[in-house]
Amino acid sequence: MRSIWNGAISFGLVSIPIKLVNATESHAVSFRQIHTEDGGRIRYRKVCELEEREVPTAEIGKGYEDADGSIIPITDDELATLPIPTAKTIEIVAFVPADRIDPLQMGAAYYLAASGTPAAKPYTLLREALKRSKKVAIAKFALRGRERLGMLRVVDDVIAMHGLLWPDEIRAPEGVAPDTEVTVRDAELDLADALMDTLGEVDIDTLHDDYRDAVEELIAAKADGAAPAERAPAGEGGGKVIDLLAALENSVREARTARGESPEGTSRKVADVTPLARKSSRAAPKQVGGKKSTSTSASAKKKAAPAGPTGKKTTKSSATKTSTSRAKASGTKATDSKASNAKATDSKASARTSARKTSANTSAKKTATATSGAKKTAAAKKTTSGRRKASA
């Protein structure tokens, strides 16, 4: 591999000559800009905007654009005179645990190769010291005209260096996190854990760029004059999840199917968690106006079945029989209650009829008595009148 930088690692008073080699390479398919009408290449030319002519590379230098738009020329000689101690040295400044480095800071990766036979011994010494301490080295170095921060660690039998961003180059994640309060239930976390266990680990070496493969197949087909193969449209992503628990359960099933496992043959963990998740989902309090509702589901109100003679819970069959017996007894009581109510109603009606008859008889007797009295009074008056006439 071709080196891109030559210098030395400064490890205290120990200097290790090294060569810097790119540890990564891009396999992305690159395209050229063309004129769509005739297929001609579109090229960029370096033109001076004052003279409106193309300028050769030998006449091109550096300049800094000020806030007002003016250009301040900076020459390579002026940059070379600046005091940069790390211009040709990777200066180790500290050793820290690897978990102290935020992955957000990590950038390009390089391999550090020992330069010449004399560098083999100090190179190996630093490598073994890093292995035994289980730490990484923080270093400063200069590359492509600027000073940079780096992290040295061991990869197999080689010292690798990752370029790091300076701490002030990391942006704070303000306004990125959800601004609404969300409560995650234990059942949902259990299903998420089950999904993670189902997906399991993966050998990174087996992963590849499917899109790049598709682009290469398209280019090869068009180069041969063949029509590009039609592909099924990709599924739409970013849909709104309506039921999170259901989505997690379906994800576990799909993951098992993809791994060649039976979707029904779930592990004990998933089998135990799923009913719990459903029960928790039904019994979970609803959010109403930002407050938890005190209503509970019917399933949460159900009590456990009574224990049988052996101390075990009754089966569904016995529970059904008990329920039927209770229903029959309830029906019988209801019938008896209706009959007694009917008898009470008849008794009240009879009493009312009897009272009416008694009242009628009493009224008739009073009327007859009054009539008899009137007749007796009239007869007495006639007798008295007759006696008065006779004596006259």
C-alpha cells in the first residue's frame, strides 16, 4: 500500500519512524456529468473571474475570503514558517480507556507502518504496551496543512490511528430528541429485548452493499445492450406505527422466518412475554388530557378461579358448569319472585274488591234504613191527623 505521509511517533523520548497508510477505501460507483443531448463530458475549468480566462495550475494559489468578501492571499511559504510541532510527528499526549472516546469524534482511519528495520523494536514495544494496558493513545499530528487530533489503538498486530474531531467541532444535539413525554412500559421493553435476541449477532464480513450490486448490474446490462431487469419497488418506509406491541411481535416473527426458524416455535422468552404484553396493553391506563385515567379493563377486574378440593384452580369446564348452575338458580329465583309478586298483586286486588263490596252493602243498608224511617214518620203523621179530625 502506498503511504500518504511519512514521519515519526513521539512516545516520550522514544521516536518511532512510521509511514501513514489509508486503512479504508471507497467502493462506491462514481459517475461523470454528461450532456444529455449528445453524451459529451461536462468538465470544470478554472477560470479567473477578473480576466475571464482559464488559469493553469502553476498560477493558482491560496487565499482567505474575509467577511466583507475581500480575498487575503496566503502563500505556502508563509504557512511553512508557522510553528507546528506536529508537522512531521505524531505526538502522543495521553493514554485513556477506549470508552472515553465518543464515536461521534471518530473520522478517517489509517494504518501506521514501521519505517525500516530500526523502527521494528520501538513499534512493537508501543503495540504491546497498548494491548496490555487496554487503553488507547491520544495524539496530535499535522496532515494536509492543518493540525489534527488522533487516537491510536491496536488492530491485530498493527497500530491503527483514527482521526478525531476537535471537541468544539461536535455539535450539541439541541432540539433533536422528542419534545413530548413518552412512557415505555416494561412489556414493550421485554418485546424489544426478545427482538434483539432473535436478530442476534452478525458477522460483519458477510454484509455487503446491495445497492452497489444493483448499480453494477444495471451498468453491465446497458453496456451489453440489454434491457435493464425490472425490480420490485421498494416498500414504503417511515409509516406511522399504530400498535407498537403488534409491530414488535410481527418483527420477532419475521426475524425468525428470515433465520430459517419456525415463526410459531417461539422461544420461552417471547412466548412468556407476548401474553404479558397484550395484558399490559389492555390494562394500561389511558392518557386523558395529560393525566392517567383510573379506568381499568374488564380483564384486569377478573378474579382468579376458586381453588378446588386439591388446592388447584378449577378448569374451564368446571367453571362453565358452575356458571350454568348459578344461572339456573338465578332464573329459578327470578321465577319464584315473579310468582310471589303476582300472588301479592292478586291479594291486593281481592282486598280492594272486598272493600268496595262492603262499602256498597253499607250504603245500601243506610239507604234502606233511611227509607223505612221516612215511611214510619209519614204513617205517624197520618194517624195523628186522623185522631185530630175524629175528636173534632
